[in-house]
Amino acid sequence: PMLLLTMAGVGPAATEAADDVTGQRAAVELDMFRAMQASDLGETTLENFDLASLGGVLKYVHTEVVAEHLIGDPERPARKNGIDVISRFPVRVRNPGLVLGRSSNLATFVDFGPFVTFDNGVATNLHTQGWISEYGGYVGVQQQRDPRWPFADPYYWFSVTGWCPNIRYDRKATTRQQIEQLVVQRESLCARLESRMACRLHPGECVFEQGACAPTDPMPECLNSTASSGRSGHVVGGLCPGGAGSLVEPTGDPGCTYSYGKAELVSLDRLAGILDEDCGGRQCQSWLDFRHNCSNAAYRYKFSYTTQKPVPFKYCVEYDVAPACEADCSTARCQDGTPSTCVHE
């Protein structure tokens, strides 16, 4: 079963005192969630991603994915972004001591660093790229508050930083492991090429400089570690070697701050109750089947932004929110009893 997380750090490690200088702590283990398309599972590793606690992912679904009159395209064949499941990943986290120590002022909810907003695999706020260059691939957290989702318990978003966090997914042709293997291959090749002429025969892999043949950088555009970090080369990311789909123990080094186990999926159709609805003498089979064929006429309504009231609609609606409540559930107009339209929220 899915567990609602009310704290960012859970388990005994969350209560252990950290060293004031190094900030070194034991690993913590918790569940992180993501609303996604089931067919995308396993397509990429969890790197340069934003995830959430259970309350956080349900907030995202309600405010960004399913509200009918806010989505826009009534002829869409699926929910926004094709989202049809909530995935749960067990994640083990041990952030670098320098992130958690008092000297950095970055420690957040004891065991985490500051949250990083990722968009298509890019850390979009430049100051967070600076933190990553300095401290490595840490795991961040941010408590969420949204007047559209006045949930009683605290809820959070998490960020997991991977290699090359300044380049979009679709512009990175290789993984961190492939790049590391390529670097080793180039180092071996170029070390055997002693003359300038021999080195020039491999322009894609080697360059002759300072009297020696040296390997070229396969991804020169990737974010580099700062000199003050004590490391050189690119930021490698925090996913531990072997930690994709296996809860290996993080070391807390900048290149091994988290690992994650196999995902469990919960169908949004099942969660919303769609699969229990009637579609012409049979149970509905999917969101699209329900949308076109549900038997209950009470579901063929959505809110009108103009009249602020439910109006007849040609399709069955999974969920909608009253326009008076869409920005803030605490407003007087929202609290006056305006009806809402939903299917077994």
C-alpha cells in the first residue's frame, strides 16, 4: 500500500544528530511518487527529475491534470500529457556532508538540500546550477503550499540531480555510464599515439596539445564542477552506480547520493473509480471509454467559466473544479456552496 509521507525524513536516521562540521548523516529511505504515462516507465533513469510525496503528486493531478474546463482541448484522447498512473519509487538518500553541514546553509528538512526545478532534464534556475557545480548531485526537497489544494498534512516535492543537468534529455545522446566508458576508451587510444601526425588521424577522439596526444571531451557542453569543490570535470550526478532499480547504499559522495528500487504503479482510472462505472451494460475499460460511453448522464457536465455554473457537455467528465475555487479554495465565493463535478475523487 502507498503511505502518505508527512515528513521529508523518515526512520531512525531522521532523528540522528549530524556532525556540525561535515554534516555527514546516515541514509534515509522514503517513497517518492510521480504522475506519468505507464508506457514511459523504464524509458529513462530517474535523473534530473522532480518527484513528490503522495500528497504532492495528488495536488499536481488535481490542479494540473484533470480539471476539465482548465485543460483546454475537449477532443483530447487522453488526460493531459497522457498521464494514466501514479508510480511509487522507494528511494534511499544520503546527501553530501557539505550540503547538510551548517557552513553551507543549504540543509533543508534535516536530510536534504534545496529543491531544484527541472524542466525536460534541465535545472532551469541558474543559481541551482551553481549549487550543483559546487556540491554535486544532491537530492533536494521543498514543502508545497497551494491555496488550490488545502491539504491538511504537509506535502513535498523532491528533486534528484543527474549528470549533465544543464542539457535537455533530447539533446543528450548518451548516458553517464556510456560517457565514462567512452572517456576510458579515448584515454587508452590517445595514450598510444605519440606523434602529432598519428594524433591528427583521430580528430574526433584526440587532440595534440602541450607535446602530447590527449583525449577530447565527449560532452564539452555539460556542467562542470567548480574548482572550489575540490573536483574536476563534469558534474556526474547523484545516482549511485547500480542504483537504478536497486536500493544500493549511497555513500554520500557527490556522485552517489541516492538509489531507487523498482516502481509500483497505481492506475488513475482505478483510483478515480472510472473502471467501476457503467458504459452501456458493461464496466468502462479506460478513461477514453468512460469519456465517450458512460451511462450516467450526471457526468455529462462541466463548469462554464462564463456563467460559473455546470453546463451540459457532450462527454463524460472525470473531474472539474468550480471557477470560483480554481485559484483559491478559501475565498468567500468558493465557500458559498458552489457545486463541483467529479467522479469518485
